[in-house]
Amino acid sequence: MTVTEGSATTAQFLREEAFPTVWCPGCGIGTVLSSLIEAARSTRIAPSGLSLVTGMGCAGKLPECVTMNTESVADGFVLRAAVERKKKAPKTQVVAFTGNADFLLSGGKDLPEASSSGCDLLVLYVNNLIYAAGEDSIHPITPFMRPDWSGRYEIPFNLPHLARISGACYVARWTPLRAGWLRHSLIEGWSRPGLAFIEVISPCLVFDVNSGKIRDTIERMEFYSETEDFSGDESTEQLDLRCPGKIIIGKFVDSK
């Protein structure tokens, strides 16, 4: 990887003209980006040594805000593109910055592909809990979550478990309130050989389907403190968001 003689400043990773960004105040994407930059600074990775591959939706706006090498894909196969970039530039630290829209467009097929590629790759999955299932297919929906064809509200899959059985060497899940833990996970994930998968639960701030109203930032941020709980000895099979109870966060897999 490319390192600096001294840690790069935060400003060196960002495009000043891109601020204020298009993201809603309190959106977890900004927190994830901040944690990523701080992790890079802590490990003395220069902006030129960090490469981001993004896809659809709000996360796809990242290239507008950063000075690092970036690539955007529209077919959902963000991890596949990230693997190709890593093969072309093996000394670069490649991060696949992805979300629900990309996962649904690709069918998640590139996750086991990326894991079996032999490349060292870090996947940051911002899970905004937004998609809808139709009678014949599943569609990413932004910014509203709508009922599926049977009238039920659908929420995303058990991503930590999927990452583990796909062969990920490192698997963790956090919320934006745990930015410090997220930063630490990024540093750990970079140091592990193989694919590291970090999920960030960050529900969209724009619209609340239950009340039918716009939610303010503080009101929505309360969601995290009220519903998260640190991992004990839970197996990844028990991390499905459709299960009753609190959202379990923490580190679940670490093949040192």
C-alpha cells in the first residue's frame, strides 16, 4: 500500500467544492466516510493509495466528495469491479462501498466470487433497510420502503451470515453511533488477508413509513441507541434483522 511519511490530513482526502454534500444531515454515509478516512490516516495510507469502488444510490455520490481514485458501476456488481481494480493495482487499498440497490441488482453473486478471488478486499456495506419485493422480482426503492406484493414490509437479509458462509475472513456490523468501533474495524479488516466485510446499519432519514412523516435528525438517531446491542456469543445465524429484539452489533468473524 502507499503510505505517507506523516499522516495525511483529512482535507487531503476530500474535495472542498463538494461541501455541503447531497446527503441528508445525520445520514450514516458521511459518518462511514469519516471513519474510513480516519482509519486510512491512522494506518498512514495516502489518498493516492486508497481506491473506492461505488455503485447505485446515495453511496454512489462518494466520488464527488473525495480525492482518492474512484470508480462507479451501474450494474450492481461493485465487488466484481473492486476485485478487477485490486488485480490491476495490487499495492492499492481497494474498498468496495456498496448497499442494498447494488446487492439486489447483482443478486449478491459477486460476494462469494470476491471472497474466492484471493484478493485482499474490504467491503463497506451501508444497509439503509430499503428495498421491496414484487410478485416476480425484488426492487431497490429509495427513499421509501413499500410493502411487497403480499402486503408485508420487507427488510434486508442476514448479511453477516451471508458474508461468513461466502468465505469472508473478517465480518462486523455497526451503526453510525459507533464510529470509533467502525474505524477500529476498518483498521483490523485491512490487516487481514482475504475479504473483510463490514455492515453499517443506517436507516434512511427521509421518510418514516409507520407515521407517514418526515423525521428530523435527532429523532432518527435515537433509533440506534434504542435498538442496538453489543454482540455476546451469537453465531451469525442469529443476526437476521427479521428476528425480534435488538440489532446485534460487533465483530463476528476474525480469521487472524
